[in-house]
Amino acid sequence: MLPYLKKTEEQVNTYIAGVTVDMVKGSLRKEHRDFQDLLNLISPVAKQAIGEMRSIAAAYRKMHFGKTVRLYTPLYISNKCINSCAYCDFNIKNKSERKTLTLEEIIAEAKAIKALGIDSLLLVAGEDPKSMPIEFLEQVVKEMKKYFSYLSIEIFPLSTEGYKRLFDAGVDGLTLYQETYNQKLYEELHPSGPKRDYLSRIDAISRGGKAGIRTLGIGFLLGLYDWRTESASLAAHAIWLRKHFWKSKVQFSFPRLTPVSTGFQALQPVSEEELEQMMLAFRIVFPESDMTISTRESAEFRDNIVMSCAGNISAESKVTPGGYADSEDKDVGQFMLNDTRSTKQIKEDLKAIGFETVSKYWDKVI
Amino acid sequence: MKALKIADTEFKSRLFLGTGKFSSREAMKNALIASETELVTVALTRVDFDNKEDDILSAIDTSKVKIMLNTSGARDAEEAIRIAEFGRAAGNNWIKLEIHPDPTYLLPDPIETLKAAEILVKKGFIVLPYINADPVLAKRLEDVGVHTVMPLGAPIGSNQGLQTEAMLRIIIEQSNIPVIVDAGIGLPSHAAAAIELGADAVLVNTAIAAADDPVLMAKAFAMAVRSAEMGIQAGPASASLTASSTSPQNTFNDLF
């Protein structure tokens, strides 16, 4: 569980197991909901109220985001990594060719992504501070802001000072998944490298908050540990972040493990039904929060979840450095993708269900 | 009712619209037409000067509708001023000043708003600040020369109606500049209530954009605002706590 919580994991799990249908209905009828309501809505019995959850979530989604969906695309600038995350193909033990793109190569990628009609970029990199000093990142951010209105980063943790430098250079959002909130499992899955330090990882996102970054993206990797316990931690983490960084918004992502080349298997797989229940619960309890859904999920699931939960979706993702400018995907990717539709196709499919895709929803001027 | 004039522009319609959250540009365009609005607000964050295909401005008929950019996204005065300057460079001198650092309820920051308003007025902008329903702040803004005040009825996008009614009453009573109730208006009846309360206009977005039929809802709002206006012009009989017969006794007394 997230440290510093008053409740133990056992207490939380016992509570969730004891939730009744009436408690779920009570949570759904309320106007203002809290942590306990989230526990009610992720409970096994809440499945019986899934239809009602869907319509309440959809109403909130519409109220806060209207009938629009924001598009973003990830740009992998490096697959070099000194960590050994068991579930990731960038794992140092995976002896495939690695590379860090040069600034010129990154610009070529940016141009290719921009040509797809995308205006929001997520910069992704493995952890390799040697090939990516802060000065280089700063330069990349400044350069990317020439092309994209909105820029997020999903890179290795930095100091508050490091985040501040990137924020000043133009970073709007920071995504940093805890992977698992279970400390014991976390240490098993991250046997070596700087990422091994569980508490430092927890703390990193608040350093981003201190630096003033507008969007703080959190999540856990679905499939590592019991999703209900993890959801309780995620919700508590979000509440804590909101209270301490009132000028930043919390963004939830729900990355579900997809196969990796090293053959790592999900330890506690999460089904599509469970993923939907989890997202609905978060939408209902955090009605105004940002929620993303990546191309790890199928086209069908993504289109459905846009109607009730997700306001931000990725499009045409390539998970290899250099994957956009160079159409031949020969390098090591981070994981497998399920939705490979073109941006144009995504736009058409979403239009058919009554949603407008929005590329530009931010401005460089701000 | 006194004609509605902001800066030097007179408005026949007291219904202003926001342009976010629509399912398509066509839907927005048709709703704007149905609402008969003459003033809409557009977030600079949604304006794309480089990509005409994605540009929200191209769907607005500027011969009928005035555009005021808004500073949504700004967390402080400095950012808001930057947005306003950028908008003016692109030809928009009207600015809806909204500074909401809190992303949860999007409540406006009174201190930064006052700071920015003072500077923007000096720079020659037509400034319409979005504020909490705070009567003292409304007067402070009037003192620095803003052109309207836009107090909220309820948190933006919440469709809760005039939750701040008691404070709105005081703002309206004290104001020498137009008062536009902005945010929280969820139903045509809320808009009518705001006009009946004495507001000069209302600004509506989510209630129309997120409706199942935005065009029909836009029409409904237009009619509600018109009917409230007509009601005021008609001179309503005063309300009383006791019942009074529609054919009072003394009428009959006169007959005999």
C-alpha cells in the first residue's frame, strides 16, 4: 500500500470484501464522494451495478469534457536503460541494440508526428542519465515546444531543481507510474538500478508538483499486483497530491501489461471488464480528473471507454526511438500495442459515436 | 430594460455563449446560430492559427458574432496578460479574463484577477473578468476600469444554477457596469432567473454543448432569456406573502 496511509492493506482488503450491494448503491446516489466510495465502487459486488456506474460516469465525463477527446502521441527518445524492470523490454538485461536519438533525429520524429495532425506530445525515455543529462533534456524540451502546444514527459525521476528546469523550458505535464504500490513486490521486480528505491519513486511526483508542473500523471502497471488494493493506493495518492499541489491536476492512466519479448507474464492479470470497472470508479469519485487510455488497449475498448471515462487518448503510437521518421520498426520497443489505427481512422471512428477529436487544447503562450 | 452596452458595443441578445465541449464544429456553429448570440468566448488554447482545418474560429460567423478570447489555462496574472497580448496581436481586443489556478473546481483567483485586470485596462483592452460572486471584488474591479464583471452562479461546468444568489443580488445592486452571470447555469430557467434577478446577460456553455440536442437547447436558452427580459419590461406585479384575489372585493364595491 501507499505508505503513510492510516489503514493497512489487510484492513482495506477486508473492507472491500465486505462491501454490500446497498453500500455500492449508496455511493452511487451520493453527490459528493470520497475514498470510501471508491472502495465501494471497485468492490467485487459493484459489478452488479456496472450499468448504473457507466451512465453516472458518462454524465460526469460529458459535464467536464463535453463531447471532445484530446489526442496525444508518445515520442520515444531513448531505449537505453540502466534499470532491470522485469516487465519491460528496455530492461538492462535485454541485450538488444539500444540508442538515444540525437537532437536532429528527435526533430525529425517531431515533424513526422506533427504531420499526423498531433499537437500534444509525450516524451518518453528509459533511465540513462549518462546519455541524457539535464542540459540535453532541456534543449529537447525547448525544441519540442516549437512544434507542440502541450508537452509531457515520462522519463526517469529528477530532482525538484531538474523538474523546475524542464518546467521553465516548457514542460506542461509529468507522468510517473509507481508500477506497483506494494513495496515488497516493487523491490522484487526492480532488483537493480536507481529505480529500486521505492520511497524515492513515490516522492518523485511530488517533486514535479513542487516544481509547478501542471499535470501530474500517476498510475500503476495493471497485472503486477491485486488491482483493487493498487486502486486504493492510487486513489489515496491522488487525494494527497491534490491537497498538496492545488494548482496541479492529477491525471490517471491505466496501463495494462501487454506481452513483452522477454516473455514476462502478468502476475495478477486484469480483465477488460475489471479495467472498465476501475476506470468507472475513478471517473465517478474524481469526476474532473484527466484520464488517459493508451494504444495498449484494443480499438473497440478505447472507443467504448471514451464515452464513459477517458478524455485523453494516444494515437498512432510507436514505442521505439525513431519509429515515426523511419517507418521500418526494427528496434526494441517497450511493449506490444493493440490499437494500431491511424489518427485519421481514430478521428472518423470517434466522430461516428458523437465525439470530436481535439488536437490543440493548449497554447505555447501560457 | 436598459439596452446592454459593453464598452461601445450594443448587444440585442443577452445570451453569450462559450464554444468548448461541442461534438463537432458543425454542432457548435448550428448552436450559435440557434442561440442568436452576438458574443462568444473562445479559449486561446483551442485556437490554432497554423492549422485551419482544426481551427475553431473558422466555424464562427464574425459578421454576426463578436469573439472574445479567454485566458483559460492561465494560473496567474502574468500568464493571462501574455495570452491577452497574443490575442490582440491576432486582432482580438476583447478579453475574458479568467485565472483559475485550481484545476479541480476551476475557481477564479481574485488576487491575480485584480492584478491582471488593472494592467490590461491600462493597456487598452476591453476586459471582462470572470470572478467568484464577491461583491467587494466586483467593486474593486469596477474601480480599476473593467468593462463588466462576470460572477459565477456555481462552479464552472457544474450546471447547478444560481447557488450564489444572495451575493449576486448585492453585486447587481451595487454595480455601475454590466453584470454577466457566468458559469453554473445549467437550465434555461436558471438563465431566466439570472435576468430576473437583474443581471444584464448570462454566459452559457456546458449546458448547451453537452445537451443531447445542442441546437434545441440553444433555442430554449434564447427563449428563456427573452421571456425573462419581456417579463421585466412588462412590469411584474409585486409578490406578496398573502394571497390576493384576482377580482378583489373593492372592485365589486365600486359597482354597487
